[in-house]
Amino acid sequence: MADFETPEIKEYPVIPHLQEGVMAHSKPFVAKEEFQEQLGFPGELVDNWEQVALDKMQELTGKYRGFQVFLDSCVKCGACTDKCHYYLGTTDPKNMPVARQDLLRKVYRRNFTFAGKYFPKLVGAVDLTKEVLDDWYSYFHQCSQCRRCSVYCPYGIDTAEISMAAREIMDCVGVGQKYCNEIIGKVYKIGNNLGLPEPALVDTLEGLEEEVEEDTGVKVRFPVDEKGADVLVVTPSADFFAEPHVDGLIGYAKVFHEAGISWTLSSHASEAANFGMFIGSYENMRKVSMRIREAALDLGVKRIIMGECGHAWRVAYSFLNTLAGPFDFLDPNYPVPQHILEFTHDLIQRGALTLDKSANDDMIMTYHDSCNVARASRMGSRPGGQFTIPRDVIRASCNHFFDMPQETIHEATYCCGGGGGLLTDDLMELRVKGALPRMEALKQVVEEHGVTHMAAICAICKSQFSKVLPYYGFTMDSIVSVHQLVSNAIVLGNKQ
């Protein structure tokens, strides 16, 4: 355990008293020169960084109309102030979305508005100084880009867009975050966030084949780089080695096996996650996305299906066709891309799978809506499918399921506390404190319904909860994959 105090879970959620500057010390490690330069950014703070930052801000406000509108339209109404899990957990007022936005907005007003240029004190405009840059680096890395605040903003201001822009500006002056930038570099060099080379990937998948056959008596394949397969599965690299992620991957394989559909993973694109979004760099998002296109073309697949990863699905759903399309070489009868839950849900609806719900009777389930799925994507053909489809699959696989309180799920879901490129041990205090609202909601269903496990469909959520659950008195294995439940319940060899 780290040397900070874990917030107390109270009987009812409480809006905390302000404690100014209590999280000013919280900063991720700065990226080294090698991590910066492989992404096309300067290796250290450039000499004329102030002008470079302002030039980049001007470029972004011109390129992305929404960004300028968000900077211009805030009226400080306060609707967002208590909506951020980081503010609720840390009590630092600069973690209120409006205050975090204003760190950038004040500089924008000083340099790009009439009032800010001539009457700066009247509109709260400030010059860009090293102290301001330090504040940017600290507090824009205390935003998980979850977009919960935007749901409640009457003007629809998206703090995630502002945080992404701030991080891109900082990267462009030579002050990037080590965790995100190193990970993107690994994707370019090897193909996945973990730096897992092809031989290790193949060996891991062969081991899983042996494990599943030993457990079930059925030979379930985990193919990689298999040309001519119908489906290319692109999943977070955490699925290849860590629990509960790998249990979800086993579930995918069992579903494809039982459905009789050929599929493959790709060593070239062995990563669904796209950290280019977290740093606000569309160019790096595009380069990561292009690996998926290249793999699909090389393998000659007909469909692309994304595994359980929240922001991977957001990038795929919102940007993949724009960044790496057109995908006119794929089968037009299927969406591009498709989520693994959409695929499994369709099979369940058509009766193509047999599920024994009693196989999960040792668990009483609840479900965590991952932010990027809940507020930045859809699933299926109906509005709200991103909420109903995961729950339908869970209910088809389990006898005991209870939702957390309504104000903490669906569109209003709380972030796990580790999203947005913050899943790094140098930010453990922030991650633990940011998890408080979700832990409060979880405790409520534990006490009211005896819930023992929480399912999620995001690799970051699962990794985050595995680490922070013990801080709040839960066991780290209380978090499971949705396809882990499917894997437990599926009856192999039942369908022709």
C-alpha cells in the first residue's frame, strides 16, 4: 500500500469541502527524449516553448471548431463541479471540470480574445508561464477523459477534448507523459502496448489451447496470423497474459469455436488499445489504427471484431473508418468494426449458443459501465445498445445479477479512476482516490444484494479495479470479464 490516506466510504455520497492544492504534487513521470521523438515530438522543453504552445493552441482552435466553442462558451454555472470522480475523491478544487478547463481557458482568453488582451483581470486571463505549464501538466493528467461532466453540462462542453488538446500542446513543447508515449512507441516497434514479441505471443496462445483442452476435453483453437480466416479479432494485449483479461480471451475463443466461425489474431496488430487518443494526437491515433487495416488486408479477412476494451471501442467506433478507411474490402453485411459483445449477443439471440447459467452460481454479479463505451459509442442497431447488450449477455450467462444505483450507471456511470492514460503506478494516489464514487456504489449493492463480483468490458477498468479494490476492503479477484462469464457457462460441442 502507498503512503496516502484512502478516502472513507460513507453511507451516502458527500460533496467534499475544498482543499486547495492537495493534489498539486501529483504528476506522472515526464517522457524521456527517446519516447518523445519516436512520436514526432521534441525530446525536451524547447527554448521558445511559450510561443510554440500558443501557436499550437491557435492551430487546434482553427482545426477543431468544437474545441474553440468549448473554450468560449462556459458560463461557470457550476453544473459540472461535483460530477468528477477525481474531485469527489481528492477534494482539490482544480479537479472540478470547470476549474481544470480554466487552466487552459485563461491562457486562451489572454492571447486570443479581445477582452483578454485589453482587460485581462476582468475576464480572468493570464499569461502563459512556467508555473501555468506545471499546473497544466499536473491537473490535465488528473483527468481520465471520461466525459461524465459533459453529460451534465447545459452547453455540452467536453472536458475530454480540452484535456486532449492540453496534452497535445505539452507534447509539442517537449513535455510529454512517459507512460502513454512509451506505450505508443511499443506499438510502432512490436505491435502491442506490452512489447510482447511474436514468438512470445504464439507461445502464449499455444499454452491457452493446451489449458482449455485439458479443462474441457475440447480442442479450442487460438489462431494467429492465419490467412483466409473470416474474422480478425483485435483485442487489448492484456488479454494475452493477465487475469481476469485472459479469461475473457478464452471466452472469445470458445464462442467462435461453438459458432463454427474461423477467426485469427494478428501479430502485426496485436493491440486494440490506442493511446494516441489519450494524448490528443490524431496523427498517432491514425498510425496505430493503420496497423489494423494492414493486418486485415494481409490476412484477407471478411470482418473485424474488437475485444473487451473501452477506449479501443471508442476509437474503433468513432474514428476507425475515418482514420484507416475505407474498409470496402470487408464483407458489407457486417458493421465495421463490430464489438465482440455484439457478435456474442447475436448468437445468443439466435439460439446458436447453449449457456448453462448455473456454472456461474458461485458469483452474484453487478456490472460496471466503462466510460468510453457508455458515453462515446453505441452497440447494436438500437440506441442504448451499449447498456443493454452487455447486461443481456451477463443475464444469459448468470442467474444472479443486480445493477448498481441508477445515478452511477449507464450514461451517468462513474469512471474506474484509471482511464485516460493514468493507469501508472506514479499516479496511484490519484487512481485510488478517483475510484471512490465507484467503490461507494459497489459497496451499496454488496450490502443490499450480497454482490460478490463486478464485471467490466474494458482492459483498463479491469486492471485498475484489480489494483484498487483491496484499498477499499474488496478482494482483487472481485473484478471479472464479461466473456469470462460466457466462458464458464458455454456448453461446448452442443451445436452443429
